[in-house]
Amino acid sequence: RHRHRHHHHRCRHGLKLHDTFGVEKMDLPQNNLEGEIVPEVCSLRGLWCIDLSDNSLFGSLPRTIGDLSYLKDLNLSGNQLTGELPRELGRLRPLRRLWLQDNQFEGALPRELGHLFQLREINLSRNRLSGTIPRELGRLEYLENLKLDKNLIEGHIPDIFSSTVELKVLTLSENNLQGLIPRNVTGYLYKLQELDLSHNRLEGPVPVNG
């Protein structure tokens, strides 16, 4: 019979990882894990779920995250992660849920997120993200939740919502958005249950269906 291979990796900050062939799920929320996310995590190519939420992880998200070609759920919320979101996230084609809220990520939202056509949920709330909302997000026709509130995002709300007809939750509050609210925010999003655009610099009329 095939025997599992065990390789022990140590991070100098104390986070330990057993590189076990065949691992499919890393489910360690609400522990006392600390240190950086070591690149060896991304050698576990069979992973479809990573939940390291509500720990004390810091440092940046390794670019090798894009090597996890089976990953469907990525939850790193509630840590102290910093740096820019790597463009390599756009290689996670099966990804359905991206939860990175309550960290200290900065920089622009990668346009490559628009390649993740299976995405249902994006939660990047309460970070330090800046730049504009990528128009490429309009390609995500299965997207149900888009939460970008409490960041430093600026510019106009892009006119991209005619394709994201499954959207139920859209929260863009407490950013630096300006200009008019696009008509298709309400004109096409018939399943929308929660819309929060408060505490920005938006102007003009509120679009009405029809």
C-alpha cells in the first residue's frame, strides 16, 4: 500500500506544518497560531479548504498560494496579515469563497480576481485596500456577496453589475468612493437584499428599478 510521506517544517516564529501527502482540508480557526504563513503550506496541492481565521498570523500572503489549484474555500479573516494581495490569487480557478476581512492588507484589488468565475463570496472588509474597484469583477456572474466596506477604495463605482445578477449583498460603505450610483446597481440586481453605500462621497439621485 502507498504510505504517506511526512516532512516536518518549522517557521522561526513558531508555526509548524506537517507536509502530509493527501491533506485536503486545513481547519484551524480560533486557535493561538502565530507567525507567518510559510510557503510550504502551498505545497499541499490537494487542499480544497483553508480556514486559519481568528488567529495571530502576520506577514504577507505568499505568491505560491496560486499553486493550490483545487482550493475552493480560503478563510484567513481575523489575523494581522499585511502587504498586497498577490495577483496569483487569480489562478485559483475553483475558488468559491474568499474571506480575508479584518486584516491589514493594502494596495489595489487585483484585477485577476475577475478570472475566478466560480466565486460566490468575496469579503475584504476592514483592511487598508486602496485604488479603484476593478471592472473585471463584473465577469463574476455567480457572485452572491461582495463586501469591500471599511477600506480606502476610491474613484467611481464601476458600471459592471448588469452581469452579476446573483448578487444578494453589496457593501461598499466607509471608503472614498465618489460620483453617481450606477443605474444597474438597482436595475439588474433583482436578488439584492443588502446594499450599503454609506459614508462615501457619492452624489446624485438614487436609481430606481424600471
